[in-house]
Amino acid sequence: MISNTDVGGLEKWFALTANGTTVRTELLAGVTTFLTMAYIIFVQPAVLSAAGMDFGAVLAATCLATAFATALMALLANYPIAVAPAMGHNFFFAYSVVIAMKVPWRVALGAVAVAGIVFIVTAGIGLRERLITAIPTSLKHAIAAGIGLLIAAVGLQWAGLIVASPGTLVTLGDLRSRPVLLALASLTLTAILLVRRVPGAFLWGMIASTAVGLPIGLVQYHGIVGRPPSLSPTLMQLDIAGAFAPGMIAVVFVFFFLALFDSVGTLVGVGEQAGLMRDGTLPRARQALLADAIGTVAGAALGTSTVTAYIESGAGVAAGGRTGLASLVTSALFFVSLFLYPLVRMIGGGYTNGTATFYPIIAAPLILVGTMMIGGLRHVAWDDLTESIPSFLTVIVMPLAVSITEGIAFGLIAYVVLKLSAGRRREVHPLIYVFAALFLGRYIFLR
């Protein structure tokens, strides 16, 4: 058994004894966190390649950005919290900004970098804290739920469970087709593993469905280990100047907004679980947020969407992780994953049948992540129409318009209008008036 006295340098740097942990426990926690969130290695290239980005380059950027930002979290804040490209942010990047708004992906990367820079610059003036306070609690939960529905809708589409239908927009797919059956089997298995609290349930579900898909021709074998893919198609391809074009201010704001709430929410949630909170505050929170922000800028330079603290880190905390040593282990495993490119290509590459492309292996995690994100709706004051109507609009517009931006815009505008109509203007923070006016002006004056 490895004791703290055997590795004095690690004990001194991470204060293992003071945090009630050991090297062995931290190693186990780091591996557990990696297994729980490793699905992003498969999902991120599939999502961003839909926006025209190179699959292999996005994989490399995802692994490197995650390894770098998670190591920063370990060294700057000494927390057992991993940092990686965020689910929801990647869909906003690919589907809302690049596909729906027809913004070149290089400009979208520039917007991610600008949002990260704003995150860094505003660290000392309290804007982040004021914005957190300004957004109504009901809308915070509605935004998370709306993103969850959008992610789940894409997962259902990738599984073939939902298909386009003239006149009704969408309808149920062919439940007897092989991709749909494989996706349903993967969904069932992964859900069972989650219910039984098996660490790495998403990863094991994808591996099992890959094993089933190989002999029936839905998955093509490309190998397991190989040479890392080239970063050159995305490295330093971001267009920062383009991020300041008309219409992009709202995009930058949403990137900043999502990163802010994801980071703070995860830090508080995992910090509470790990017993790191002190008198209702999280020590070294500023360093943790700085790791997020620097990681986002670095990720954009490498070629991936916004990175943020991962709630899946809670699995590592449950395994005993209490310090940044667990994060260093997770960081190292993401770097090693660079050499598993053939395996990632095999799992996340998709299956083409005629004109349709299905992703039965990675559809299940998307659907189940959506399930987890919608739970916050129980905190919405549904009996108060000035709260419930804006929340509902936020939730419903996101998946139907395939746009996180539009959902937030409809929610904020409706919130201001209804509060003013009810004579309750004092309940609206001044910043909400500003952002609602900006969104309204965008609809009136910009295409």
C-alpha cells in the first residue's frame, strides 16, 4: 500500500494528510473521474465535426485541452475537479452558432476565446458574482433544462428514434432498424448501469454497444491504439477579429454566461460533496475559475469549444478524492487517450445508411445527460406566472429552435415584460433589463 510518507513531495504539495486522504485513494479517485467523463472523447469530435471541423483534430484538441485545464485545476486550486469541453456548450457551438446562424467555425472559436478572456479580465471586478445574482433562480434552472432537452433531442435523432416528417416536423423512426435497435439496447444497458451507480456507466455502455455493433456491421474496426491525429486543421485557426462582427456580441455573451454558471454550479456542488466548503464559500474559488477560463482560451486555440468544470468529478469525490492529485491522474489519462484515436474513430464515427447517418453508440449518453439536466425544473415557481411562463419559453424554444441563444433571449424578454406588467419591476435586477433590451434589439435591428 502506498503511504503519504513514501511520497513526501506529493504530501507537501497537495496536503494529503490535512485533507484526510492518501496517494492510493487519490489515484483511485482520478481513475474513477476519468472513467465517468471519458465519453466526451467520443462525443466531442462527433458533435464538432457536424460543424465542419476535422474529427481527428477535434479529438486531439479535446484530449490536450482537458489534460491542460485539469492539471491547472490541480496545481492552482488543489481540487479533485476535472475540466473538459462542456456538454451543452458544444451543441450551442455546433448547432446554434455554426449550423443555424451560419457562422464559420473559426469565428465561433474566436468567440469562445473572447468569452474566456472576458472571464479572466472580470475576475477582479465582481461581474461574475453580480451576474450570478442577477439571473432569476427559475431561469437558471430552466436554461439548464432547456439545454438538456436540446442534447436529448440530438441524441434521439442520432439514434434514429426521431426522424424528420413533413407536416409534423418529426415522428418516430423505424424501431425495427438495426441502428435503432442497437441504440435502444445501449440506452437500456447504460441506464441500468447508472441506476446501479456503476462508475464509468457511459463508457462501459459505449464499449458494450461497440462490441455488439462490430459483428453486425454497424461499427467498422479501425484498431485500438495508433498514432495521434494531427492538430493542424484546427490549431490556431480561431478568428478573434470575426468574433466582434455585428450579431456576435450575443454569441460571446452566451458562451460567457454558460461557462459562468456551469463552472460556479459545479464547483459549489462538488465542493459541498467533498466537504471543501467553508462558511458557505469555496476557498480558492477564484483560482478554480481561473483554471476554467485559461483552459477555455487554450482550448479555443487548440480547436475545441468551451471547457468547464465537470460535475462527473463527483464520482471521483465519492471514491475518496479530496485534492488536486486526483485531478493530475485524470489529466494524465486524457493525455494518454490521444493514442487511442482508432478506437475513438470506431465508436464515434457513425453509420451511414443511404442519405442518413446514425450514431447509435454515442446516442445513449446524450439522451441520458439530457435526463439528468432537466431535474432542476422542480425548483421553478410554477404557480407564479411571471416565473413559469418565461421558464417554459426558455425550455421549449431551445430544442425546437435548436438554439440555446434563442431560448435564453425569449426567457429574459418574457421575464421583464411580465414582471413590469404585474407591477413587480423591483424584482428584476438592472442587468436583466440590459440583457433583455440587447436581445430585443437584436431581433428588431439584426437579421
